[in-house]
Amino acid sequence: MVCPEGNWSDEQMRDSLGDFTSCKTPSKYAARIGQCFSTTVQGLNEGSVSQLRTTDRKLRVGKVLDVLAIHKGKQVCHSDGNGLIRRELLDKVVKRLPFGPIRPEDVSIIQIRFGGAKGTLTAWDLGEPQGSRYSADLEGLDICLRPSMVKFEDSYKYLEICCIGAHVPYYLNRNVILLLGYHGVQNETFIGMQRAIRDDLDELLVNREMALKMLHNLVDPKVPRQLCF
């Protein structure tokens, strides 16, 4: 709800967020506007990467084609929403995040918003694409966006991080245990796993190092690590 004042109106506010003329349905139009209000942490802008204590130069952003294939007569996009970021640049961005891990090099993917583009960026090493059909497109770039990532055009060019990739623990439930048992996994295997977990929980009460190690699995990854200890 907006109370227009002077020459400023609600329509001008929406126009300042980006060009949404490509949105032909109300639901998609509302979703694209909502994209501008994602909860993110500002990383760096397109103007310079000097704030990361690298060479004082502009952030080099380019585009690379999506990876497409035909499956059962239909076109599928294997790279839908996933771009690339230079490995060393990703490490420096992750170090600036309040919820970043102790070892930035352990992070290989981040979820981002960059102007009207959204999706994920995967770390890549300059040595990897050499000799491939994409090597010429990637040369000299810091970030590569794919067409599938760009939802609308926007002049706001800040790399904003929504979250970082992390290992997701998998827990056995009754259905999975029954399925594995049907395929030959012995009951003693599951009993042994349960016994090991119980031993670890008992160890938390007397072993400080074990308690600190397990703490990372019990707290929100976005909580600053200083608050965890």
C-alpha cells in the first residue's frame, strides 16, 4: 500500500525494480516482483571487485549457452538456472558471508540473485574448460549467466547471495529400512547404525571436541559461528 507524493507513484516504484514487460500472466508478474525482495546478503557489485582485495578492475560478467538435449522427442535443459563463477572469486565471496563455513573452499555452489537473474552459480577452474567448446566463452570472465537464469532485465547489478551449498544429512525412516531389508540388507546393519548414534550422543556429554563437531549439525547454518560457541 503506497501513498503517492509529488511525481512519485506506485507505478514508478514498480518500474524502478526492473522491466517486467515479458511477464504475460499476473502470477508470473507478481513472482518476478517478489524476486526483487528475496532475503539475501550483498556480495559485490558489477562496478568493481576491488572490495575483495583483488586487482582493482571491473567484475567481468558474461553469458554462456544452456546445455540442451532432446529426450523422448522433447527438449530438456540440463543447466536450467545454473551458471558459473570463478573458483577464486567464489572463495572470497564466501569469506564475506556471516553464515559462511570455516573452510570456504568446501563450498562449490551458491544460490544468488543478480539483477533480474536468479539461480545458482557453480565454481569452475579455468583449467577445466580448456579444450571444450565453451573454453572461448569462459575465458577472462568472473561470472557466467545462462539464458535460463535471466527472468527479466534490470539495471541493478549486485551479486546477492541467498544461501550456500551444504551437505544435506539423510535419515533412515521405517519405509526406507523396510525397502532396504527387502533388498537384502540385514537387520543387524540398522541395529549397528543405531548403536553407533547412541554412543555418539553419550560421548557429547564428556567429550568437548565431539560436542563442537556435532553442534554444526544442530544449528541453523545461517547463524554466525561466533554465536554457536
